[in-house]
Amino acid sequence: MSFASFEFLAFLAILTLVYFIVPKKVQWIVLLLGSVVFYAFAGLVSFFFLFFAIVISFITVQVLGKRHAALKKYLEDTKDTLTKDERKAYRAKHKNGSLLIVCIGILLLTLSLVYVKYLSGFSFKNGVSFGSGAISFGSTLLEVMGISYYTFISIGYMIDVYREKAAVEKNFFRHALFVSFFPQLAMGPISRYADTGEQLKTPHSFEAKEAWCGLLRILWGFFKKLVVADAIAPAIGAIVGKQLGGIYFILLCLFYSIRIYGDFTGGIDIVLGAAQILGIKLPENFNRPFSSKSTAEYWNRWHMTMGNWFTNYIFYPLSLTKTMQKLSKWGRAKLGVGVGKRLPVYTATIITWLATGLWHGIAWNFVVWGLLNGVVILISQELNPLYEKFRAKFPKLWNSAPYQSFMAIRTFLLMSLIRVFDCYCDVPLTFNRFFSIFYTFNIADIWNGGIMNIKVTATQYIIIAVGIVIMTAVSRLSIKRPLRETLWEKPILGNAVLALLCIAILVFGSYGLGFDASAFIYGGTFN
Amino acid sequence: MKKVIRIISFVCALLIVLGAVLYFGAVLQDARLDNREGHLLCGYYDTTDMHDVIFIGDCEVYEGFVPATLFEEYGITSYVRGSSQQTVWQSYHILEETLERETPKAVVFNVLALKYGETPLEEISRMSLEDMEWSGSKLEAIKASMTEEESLLSYFLPLLRYHSRWSDLDGDDFKYAFDKHQDITHQGYLMQTKIDPVDISDNRQPDDLLNVALPKRAIEYLDKMTALCKEKGVELILVKAPTNSIRYYWYPEWDAQMVDYAEKNGLVYYSLVGKDDEIGLDWSQDTYDKGLHLNVYGAEKFTSYFGKILAENHAIPDHRSDAELSAIWGARIDAYYKERNGEK
């Protein structure tokens, strides 16, 4: 069941009705059953993998919880008999045991993820191809809805319990709800137990404000997805399909950025809006990413829960490993203090970004995409002192609107350029088309009608442009507080906006026959 | 107070959205109905007189049988209930609603559509379905015809289907959105006056027949038609109209199945493929699209030929002596000739 469908809206309406009618004590059961029904649409195989993740994470956190309790009790009972060193040694030994358990849990879940995403189509007959496109282990991979998301949610929870940063959920079914809460299954956000664990258990009363704001947010998500993102998609397909270069490559970068922004943030708006109607506040995944002044800032604003996950569970632990410390020591001794200091951070950054790339899919374009992001972030970091000097010398210029805009546009263009690897799924071809800018620019195609031959008509361009202007305006008006909350205070205006939004989606949206609006980029490709 | 304003404005917003959905749906649906073949079924609902013969089927019916000629030559009252690529399940449900309104002496069903086991084209199918008046039969026809990508809701709210046509709108679409569609047929017959002869240099041969058996689903609906006619005491006559095209080639294997079917069910089947000389068809004059369909001159010859069969073999009465009916049909025949002679 796609979020961008009438089926989903009908499902949500029925679930909401039942959720607020039943006694508050059993609301969480309604959510669990709703998640089961939602997931049932994805098929039995999907269900099996979800169940596996739930069971493994449940067993792991139960064992960890018991070990934590046993350690606490032991230390309490022996506080007068053991010396400080003995207590420390016992704690360390105990921690190693817990580490082993959490590692087994992580390994099992990672294996299931790796199997589904990368190995399920493996056959010795097909062999392993490391060509220019996808790294292929076979022909047909299993399609398991949301496995990347619930695997990360489960792993994050196990690590948080191991670190004693999250409570152990002892009820299997409540645990199952935390892992499988339906709105976040298809495209995130990747929530932590601290975000949703308690909320999902807590009874909720119907709040008109939450319901209205949630509804408006869902409609806003539909607008971004159907009126803007999906409307520009045919042009992207045409440019990539015909392998057009020059000015078209630049258009591709811009169009794809617009598309992925509308598609992904629109999808997340639907997810968060749906949860909000039910009284559940899921973590935000975007914070005006295209206003970022640097790559690092961009990644703090784009797909935030994924960034946090990789930072918390890969980058930091990796940076603090003994190997990294040894690497740092070796670097300081052999290559100097400056290099030695940077070596672990750089290595961890590159590994983290490589992992991020591979999480998106096992293809060379994702590998290059991940590495490029890491490299650009590291270069930016190295250039930081230079920027600071410039800032100190020209504070007025630095803070001026044109210079701030320049930085935002520069970051946007840079990220658009890196992102374009997704489009071709072919690294050499992407470079080839990029270099075509320098020998066949063909800028005249902008005004001689060439851009009308890429499956988007003049009127559609106008609608998309108006959509982008509206998206930008809403983004700016939501800096201090979400616009929907402001509109809630002005009911006549708010409901007029709601009606206009509905009409705009129904008339101008790309849905129904002739359109493929069902697939979200992050909900489909990156299962 | 604010709460009241909030509720009222929310309800108003919903009503505005509903109104817009209905209004834009009607406008956009109408924008696609510039096609003449989207108005073939609607005229029937305005007729008040009864008919002795009802023709059911696809293009070979609504461009092959001329009720005006039938009355003029044989005094047979008839109506053509056909639409573009009308499938057997659509024909069944159209027959169902027709037999709710009247009980003709005979129903003539053209068997060409039996070659389809699935709805061939969504947009054509929808064109026929949307031309039907709302009834249980229409709902069932929709359900039977819907392709996998379609939603039932879009038949109630056409905006969901036609919204992408907003860029094709012109002023007239807004002006005439809610006007009743004019009947452009002559008792269901769609007149084609153009002459575009068969290309004799085209020596294409029909493709090899991969599945000899006609689709099971099509036969099931033919069974239903047979049962319905028996239940209502109406004679069902099967016919295969003449054609001279590869596209609508009627394989001898299919013909044999029809002969068997008719025999098993006690029906009469007239296969008129290859009987051009008997009918008097001249494919250099009697087709408007290189032999795919008959033009008005070919249709008149074919109707004249088939009218004789109806009168002689099926005892369909001659009403020409009935003053009231003659007056009604006289007006219809005048209108028919006006268009035929280019006066309309």
C-alpha cells in the first residue's frame, strides 16, 4: 500500500476512527494491528523478515536487560566485600559479555539485511559482476518492504539498551509495535526508542489541532510529491534515457534535486502527518536542507535520522576503537601530529560515508556518491580555517544576504551534482555526461524549444515552477514555527488553504492512469 | 466562538472540495468526449417506443445495421445498442438494461467481440461505460470491464481519471460541461459517408492463430446472454458481420466454434464473412476506412440483406401499415437522409 494512494487514506481514516473509539488501554494494540494490516499488503516474505527482526531484537534486549539487572544486583550485594579494582574488572568482563550479545544481535539483523538487499538473488551461475553499473550478485533480489528502516531501528535500540540509554521493553507485542509502527516502515524516519518507545504506549485523546495539522501536513506531502516531484520525473527520465548532455546535464542536476526533495520530504510529511493524527510525534527528518551553507550543514538537515544513526552507531564507535587510536599514534609518529590527529576522524568519516552509500544500494554509483560526500565534507573541514579568516576579515560581507545566498546556492549545486550519480546508475557515463558541459553546452535549447521535447509541456513547467515557489515560501514561513500551526490559529484562512491544497492536488497532481505515482524513491528503491 | 468558526469553515472547505471535484470532473470528462464514438449509447435512454429487434455489439453493429433502412424496406422497428470495442460482458450488461425496459422479438448479437478475453483498451472501454445511464447493470458492466490499474471510485468521480487533461481545456468545455449530450446517431447507427476503398495492393496475411479456442470468459458471458434471452422469451440471433480487414479477421476456427455453439444452444448463427457478392458489397465503394468498417452505402446494402433474413426467417412483423409508427419512423428516416445527403 503506497502512501500516495486513496487506499492509504482510507486505511488511515478507519484506523484513526477505531483508535480513538476503543478504550485508551488498548490503543496500542490497535496500532499494532494496524501495522500488521499495513505490512500484510507487502506479502508474506516481507512479513517474515519483519518478524525475524522483531524477535531477534526482542531477545537481545531482554538478555541485555537481565544482564544489566544482574550486574547491578551483584555490585549492590558485593559493595562491601569487593575492592574497587575487583568491581571494575567484574564490570569490564560483564560488559564484554554484553557486547558479545549485542554484536550477535547486530550480526543477525545485518545478515538478514545484507541477504535481502544484496545476496537474495545470488546464484553461482550468474557470478559476481563488478561492471560499471550495479554490483550484481544475481538477477532478482527479494523485495522486502522497509527492511533498511526497521533493521536500523532495531539495531539502534539494541545498542541503546546495551549503552543503558534506553529502557528494556518487556512486553513482546509492545516491542513489536515499536519496531513495526506502520507510518515509518516504508521510508523512515529511523526513530530511536527515546523518540517513540514511550509515546506508543501512552494513551492518546483525540486532539483537533493535532488531527487538523496532521491532515494538512499529509496534504502538503501529497502536493510536493504529486504536483511537483512526479510532474518533473518524465523530464528526468527523458534526459537520462536519451543521455542528453550539455545544458541538459545541468537541468538534470536541478530537476533531480527538485524531484528527490519533493518526493522524499513529501513522503515524510505524509508519514509524520499520519502519526500526528494518531497523537504520535515522530522525529523530523528534514530541516530546510536547501538553505544549508555547507555540505556538513546540509547533512545535518537532510535525512536527519539517517545521519544521526550513522553518526551515533558507526562514526563515533568507529572513531573510538583501539584500532583508530593505534592508527592515530602511528600517524603522529610517522606523519606528524596534524596528520596523526586527523587520521582516525578521516578514516571513520570515509568508512561511514561508504557505509551510507552502500545502505542506499549495492551499486558503484552509491559507492562513489558516498565517497564523494565524505571527501567533500573533509575538504570543507580543511578549508574551515580559511573561511574563518575570511569571515574575520570581512564580517559585513560574510553576513550579507548575497553572500549567504551564494553559500546556499553553492552547497545546493554541489549536492545536486553529487546526487546525479543516482540518475544514470553508471559512474563512467555520469562523468561522461558531466564533461559534455564543456564541449556541447547547447544553451540555446533553453529558448529554442528544446526543453519542451523532454516530455514536459510548457504548462506543466509553469505548474512545477509555481509549485517550487509555493514550497520555497512555505519553507521560509516555517522557520520559527510550522506554517500549519500558524494556520490553525486562523481557521478561515487555514481551511481555505486546506481546500485549495486538495483541489490543486486533485487537478494538477500526477496520479491515476498514465502516471506512476505509487512509488516513492526512498520507499521503493531503498527498501 | 472560534471553535464554531473552525468547524463551519472546515465543513465549508470539504464542501468546496467536493463541489470542485464534481465540477472539474464534469468539465474534464466532457473535454475528452469530443470523440463522436463517445455518444453512441446515450440516445437510447430518450426513446419511448418499443423495438422488435435490438442489435448488440461493437463497431460492426453500430456502423453496419441501419434501423432507418430496416423500417423503410421491411417495416422492422429496431435499435442499435453498440459502442466502440464493446466487449461481450459490456454487451451482456447493456442487453440486461435494455431487456429491463422492453421485450423485443429478437436480439441480434455480433460475435466479433468474442475474441477478447480481457478489456482491450481502458480509454475506449470507459468511453462506452460512461455513456450508459447509472443503474445496477452499469455498475456490473464497470466491474466486469475494469483493468487492473483502474479504480471504481474514478467512475463516480471522473476527475480522478481525467484530471491530467486540464491543459487541453477550452472555453466551450466550461460552457457545455453540464449540457446533456446530443444523440448523434440514427437509432444507434453512426453514419459514415466517406469513401476510402480497400487497398488492393496490400497483401498482408492474418497472423497465425495461437489460441484456437475463443476466450473462456467471453463464452461465459455469451452463455449469460443466451440464458437471459431465454428467460425473457427473446430470440437470440448470432451474426458475424462482413469485413475486409486483417485487423478484424475472423478465423474459420472461430467460425466453427460459433456454429457448434449455436447448434448446442438452439440458436441461429449467420456468418456473413465472405458473402460480399451475395450482399452486394463493393469494397471500393462501401467502406470509409480501407475495409475495416462499412460506410453508409455498404451498411445500407448489408442491412437490406439482413432485413430480408429477419423478415423471412424470423417472422419479424412489418409495421409500415401502422400510422403512428410510420409517422415516428418517417421523421427518423427524414433525419437520416438529411445527414446522408449532407444537409445536416
